[in-house]
Amino acid sequence: MRLKKILFVAVTICLNSMITHAQLITLGEVQKMAETNYPAIARYDIIEKTKEFSISNANKAYLPQGTLSTLASWQSDVTQIEMDTPEGMPPLEIPVPDQDQYRVVAELNQLIWDGGNISAQKKNLNAKAELETRQLDTEVYALRERVNHLYFGILLIKGNLQQHDILEKELQRNHDNVQTYVSNGMANEVDLSTVKVEQLKAKQQRIQLESTLEAYIRMISVVAGQTLHKDMVFVKPNPETDMISPIINRPELKMFTAQEEAIESQKSLLKAKNMPKLSAFAQGGYGKPGLNMFDTEFSPYFSGGVRLSWNFGNLYTLNDEKKKIDLQKQVVNIQRETFLYNLYIQIPQQLTEIEKYKKTMQDDDEIIRHHTLIREAAEVRVENGTMTVSDLMKEINSEEAAKQAKTLHEIQYLMSIYSLKHTTNQ
């Protein structure tokens, strides 16, 4: 008896040591790994840098803008002035310009007021960058559902494998009992073969479960970007702490808002496009002729001033363009309402699913308890020779099916909770 106690304590210590050193991993950790590993995450930085470069380029419109141009031309005729001189006065000679003309011109323009165009451009660039970011948020968010399916699939298979261990031990125990019955003349080889067939079937089922688990582990490793293995302890989420209220906080809602703001920013561009532009300019050149058209020699020249320009032709279409923008916003609003409409349909269904599995789980333990009683009674009847081994195997399989059903219901309950969490983003 003392030796049994020592062995029990030693086994307990070993098991505790194994559990302590086992690598634990949670659903939240896998979600973070998957998001970090997702290739599209790099686009966040690209969107931000692209916005910064674009805004920097827009601001450079305030810097002086320079142009350099050259001109060489020949014309078939030039201006000539002939004047009659009063009698007694020497003739007045007015130079005649050459037919060939040359010019090199450098011009510098400084924007003074652009009608709010640069400000509108920067507002539009910020709105577009925000929209791209929110669109990427929704893409990354969709990754969570994929991780959930893989993670809960692993939990289900691992639960079935644990239950399968119990089944195989149960079958081995009955095999040993029937072997004893055969030795005592209470059973025959056919009864022993019946148990052996069930053991082989159980072995095949284990192979299938382990193969499926390996496939799931490989898939979730690819998604997480880290090597996970089947010996890791995948922690089962606590349904009590993870229950959430059906308040919708999906990233798509922020995306719709960003779409509206990006569309609205186009109105500022329209307004700026229809405003006058004021700038200063300075022009220097060297050519023949210079500013004096009658000078036939090469000479430098300079001019400067202020320029006001206003293209008001776009005013004809301004109202229609604004109406088109308002229609685009209406489309986005309809998309938002449709999105919420579909979610409001899903949420009651998911709440019903959660309640269904919660109630189903309440009877699982009682069903298993009765199956265990039936199986134990069947073992006694086989031992007494009043029941066949085949009938006993049916009871063992029925008990196993009830235990696996409990495992399935637990995972389905968790999956229904996390489906609601994904629907509402709580």
C-alpha cells in the first residue's frame, strides 16, 4: 500500500512538471502573430509615407517656379515706318528690324494666392490615405475569422484525441477481460476477435485524427508565421469572461465614414478650381531684338509684375459636380445601411446558437453518466454470460459517441461566441 502511495506521488509530480513546462498558447496570441505575419501589414507604412510625400509635393507649389525657354525665328516681313519730313528738315531714319530673331528667356513665378487649391489638395490626400488605411483594417480584420476556425478546429481534434485515449484504454481493458473469459471457457475466440476489431477501428480513427491535427497545425503555423506543434497546449478560451454585448464596432463602419470624408473633400477641390489665382513673376532675357523691337543688336532685358488669372468656365458645371458628389455619398450611406442590416440579421441567429449549445451542454454530463452505467452493467452481464461481447461493444461505442458529442458541443459553444465577437468586434 505504501509503495502504491509513493508511485502515485511520483506520477503526480511528473505530470505537474510536464504541465508546468508545456508551452501554452492562447487564441489572442495566435491572432497577434497572424496580424504581424500578414504580408499586407507592410502597406500601412507605405500608405503613410505616400501621403507624406504627396503632401510635401503639394506644399512645394509655394516655392518659386522657374522656366527657361529659347526661341529662334525668321519672318517674311517686318514692320517698317515711312515718314514724310518737313521741308528743310533732315530725313528721319527709323531702323528696320531684322527678319531673323533670337531669344533666351528665364522666368520666375511666385504663387501668392491659389484660391485654396493646395489646402484642398492636402485635405483630399489625407482623406484618401485615411480611406486606404481603413480598407486595410477591414482586410486584416477578416484574418481573425480564419484563425478562429483553425484554432477551434485544433481544440476539437485534441479533445477527440484525449477522449480516444480513454476509449483505447477501455477497449484494452475489455480485451484483457475477454481473454480471461476465453481462458476460463466463458467466451470463445470469436468474442476476442470482436473486441480486436473494435481496437483496430479505434487505431484507424486515431490515425485519421492525428493526420487532421497535423494538417491544422501546419496551416495555423503558416498563418501565424511561427512554427507551432501538436504538443503545445492550446488554451481553451473562458466563455464566461469572453461573453460580449451585441454592440457593433466593426472596422467597416470606420471605412464607410472615411469614404464619405474622401468624397466630401472633392468639394473643396471643386471650390478651389473655380477661384482666381494670384502670382508674381519676374522675367529676364537676352535676344535680338530685346524689348526695343527696333534694336537690331543682341541686348539683355528684364520685366516683372503681378498676374491674376481666373478660369470661370468651370462654373457652368459646378452645381452638377456637387450633385454627383452628394450622390456618391448616398451610395456609401446605402452600403453602410446594407452592411448593418445584414449584421442585425446575423446577431439574433448567433445569440440563438449560443443559447442552444449552452442548453445542450447541460444534458451532456447526464447522458454520459447513464451511458457509463449501461456500459458497466453490460460488462457485468458479459462476465455472467447473459450478454454477448458484440452487444457490449455497441454500448462502449455509444458511451464514446456521447463523450465526443460533449466535446463537440463545447467547441461549438465557443465557436458561436467567437462568431458573435467577430460579427460585432467586441
